[in-house]
Amino acid sequence: MDQVSAGQGEIKNPWGKVNVPATTSSLTDVMSEQLAKQLHEEFNPSTTCNDDLDVASFQQDADTDSDLMLAQMLQMEFDREFDTQLRREEKKFNGESKVSISFENYRMVHPFEDSDSSDDEVDWQDTRHDPYRLEKPTTTPKKGFVGKGKNITTKHDEEVCGRKNTARMDNFAPEVHVGDGISMDLKLSNQVYNHLKRHCQAEQKRSARLHEKKEHSTAEQAVDSKTRLLMYKMVNAGILENINGCISTGKESVVFHADGGSFEEMQIPKECVLKVFKTTLNEFRNRDKYIKDDYRFKERYSKLNPRKIIHLWAEKEMHNLARMKKAGVHCPEVVILKKHILVMSFIGQNHVPAPKIKDAMLTSEDMKKAYYQVLQMMQQLFKQCNLVHADLSEYNMLWHEGKVWLIDVSQSVEPTHPHGLEFLFRDCRNVSTFFQKAGVTEAMDVYDLFNTVSGLKISSDNEADFLAQIHELEKINEDHVQKRIKQACADICENGPPLLNEDD
Ligand code: ADP
Ligand code: MG
């Protein structure tokens, strides 16, 4: 005992802790509560006597604890370095090989402890207000069951509902930015949500309608995707160098200016026009009579689907122009026909189309000249080309290089057409009225003009009477026409349709 007490003053624990000699006690003493208490008091004097608080010993304890922590941290650092080295070795060992051997089992640091701090960040985020954490709201519900045993949050809870509504916005309106996010706890009331939903649905419908309209309007302009492709093919084949702007958009067609190219042996004019017949049939329905009663096309017309009928219109214009050209009538020259696109020579110069005769501001001298030209061309048409223009007016006559040029002959028919003479009468009325109004005193009236052009001798100054006689003639014609139709059908059966478009 003395030894121990003498030694107490000399022996210094390097960690600053005093070695307390162990006291011997019997087993019964050890089990005694009193002894336990006594021992506890001996080792923890501070708990019993605050006045005797040994600050130094406290500090010593604290120092030792941080040493332990430091040691653990160092060990961890060491282990991490080891693992990094191990990973390097693993990489080197496996190289580019698709089959690799894992060194994972030799790692010192448990993957759980080794997690990157950046990954941990998510765990540390304050998700209390995360709107997507819908299932377990931490806030006390404002509505729902309140009371003993009834503190349940139902789906009707205002906040839950609000959050759900906000999240649902993405389902039907991802384009609506609700401004919600991790840091915002946006709640949309049912009323606002329903209002927004209705608005978005209406908007979506509207935009679909607009899109449809846009598609339609391109079709209206006859330049739908199929037409564009055809036009592109023409440029690609070299028939055309360029397709430039649109000259006119009419009810039945759109006309474009184009620079002629070079294609095989073809003589392509420097400047061309593309007459694109509209693929919407609405307008053409009114014009059925021009084609379905034209014996040249009658047989084919009845067998074709509506889209092909449009091709027939283009083909009809091509044939009529060819006839006119042959007879020496001033008109555009056909370059090529592709389905519903007719390419012909451009009447005009340097991209500027020739004016319609109504816009040409002709001098009276030129107007008189123009009248005589038109008269001559009408006769040529009727007698040489066996055609009636059927839409002849100041709108379809262009003034170019001091001459009148006739255009737009897709509806032109033969005089034996069941309504051919009526169409001629109408043409004569248009021509007569225009030139008389333009001050051409020599311009014949409609009846004289009709007789001069047709060579018929209908004697009447009364329109109703004149037309009645025309109808009589048309009836007489019918037998003759029927014969021709039969002949044409027989020809088609034997030789196929005349000048069919190769793609048809
Ligand atoms: P629509 O059936 O739409 O009336 P048109 O054949 O009359 O078609 O052509 C419409 C317009 O396009 C004409 O009024 C004319 O201004 C212009 N045009 C048509 N063909 C030519 C052409 N070959 N050269 C110059 N302009 C033309
Ligand atoms: Mg026209």
C-alpha cells in the first residue's frame, strides 16, 4: 500500500492519467449496491460534488477523445488511399478487356462510408416542402378528420390536393410552366387547376385547328408536299433551273415563274411558267361540264378518281395549247406535263409577266389592233383548232410584244360539245362588251361576232331568241356528237387513251 502511495507522486502516466491502484473486495461486496455506488463516486467525483470540479482532468479526457478521432480519421485517410491505389491496380489489370476481375473485396473502406459528399448532398436537402413528396405531408392537415383517432390526412386535404394538382399539370400541359420546383411548394387550388386544364385543352384544340388550316392553306395554294416533290424533281432532272415566285393564284390553279434548264434534246425556253392545277376539287366540280361532255375525255373521265380528273384538266390544257400552236394562234408553248403540273413558255420578259389586256393601258390604236387580232384568233380557234375557248375574256388575253396572247385553255371544248355553241356565245359577249367599252367602234356586237366566228347564220337581235336557236343547233349536233363519242371510245379501246401522261 505504501509503495503504491509513495509511487503515486513519482509515476506519471504519459497520457496524463493517474494510475489508480485496484482495491480488493470479496464477491459479496462486489455484488453490493453500496460498494458500486462508492466506486462510482470515487471515479466520478464531479457527479456528486460540483464544487470540486476537476477542470484539468476533464480537459485531459477531451484531449484523449479527439486523439482517438484523429487516429480514426488518419486511418480512414490511409484506407482511402489504399483503395484508390487498388482501383488503379484494378484498372491496369483489366485494361480494355471486356471481361474484368473486380478487386472490390479487397477494399478497406466500406462503400457506404466511401460515398461521395456530392451524393450525400441530396440526403441533406430539405425535402420537407418537396411538392413531389405527396404521400407523407408533414404539416398538420387543415381539413380532413380531426379529433381523437381521426387525425388522418385524406386526399381532400387542401395542401395535399394543391401539391397533387401542381404535379398533375405536367400530365396534360407540360408546356405550362407552373414555376414549381424543389425549393417551391406550389399548391394549385382545384378551381385554378380546373380552369388551367380547361384553358390548356382549348388551346391545344385551337393550335391543332390552326395547324390543320395551315396544311389546308398550302393545299389551297396547290403546293402540297406531293406537288412540291414533283416540282423538286423537275429541277433535279434539269428541266428547270429554278422555280421562282408565284405569278398568280386563281381558283383552279397557281402559276409560278421558273428559269428553264436543259434536258436531253428538249428545247426549253429561258423563262417558263408552271401552272399547278389545284388538287382540291371544290372548284372543279362546277366545271364538270367542260370535261365530262367533251367526247375526247368523256370515256376516261367516268373511270377516273377525283385526283386523276385534275390531271386530266392539265392534260386538256396541254392538248388545246398544242392545237392552237399548230394553227398559229399566239399562246404559250407547252414544255412538259407532269401529273397536275403543266410547264409552258412564259409570256413576258425578265420575270415580268405580260399584262392582261384589261391592265395594259393600250392606246386606241393598239386597242383596235388587239380587237382584230382577237377576232382572227377566235376564228382560227373555231375553224382550224376545232375549239371554243369557253373562258375568253380580258382576263385571259395577255398583251405582249404588240400582240394578244391567249391563255387558260383547260376548259376549252370542241364546238360540237353539247354546250359548245353556248360557250362560244358567252365568249363573244365578253369580247364584244370589252372592246366596245374600250372605245373600239369597229367592234361587232355579240350576235354578229358569233356568226362571224362560227360561220353560222343565226338571225335574231334578241338574246333569248338567239340562244333558243343555239340550243336547237346543239340538239341537231347531238346525233353527230354521239357518233363521234362512239368512234372515240372505240379508238381508246383499240389504241389506249390519246397522249396519256406517262405517270397515269
Ligand atoms: P387561272 O385558271 O387561274 O385563271 P391562268 O392560266 O389564267 O389560270 O393563269 C393565271 C394568271 O397567270 C394569268 O392571268 C397570267 O397573269 C398568268 N399566266 C398564266 N400563264 C402565263 C404564261 N404562260 N406567261 C405569263 N403569265 C402567265
Ligand atoms: Mg385565267
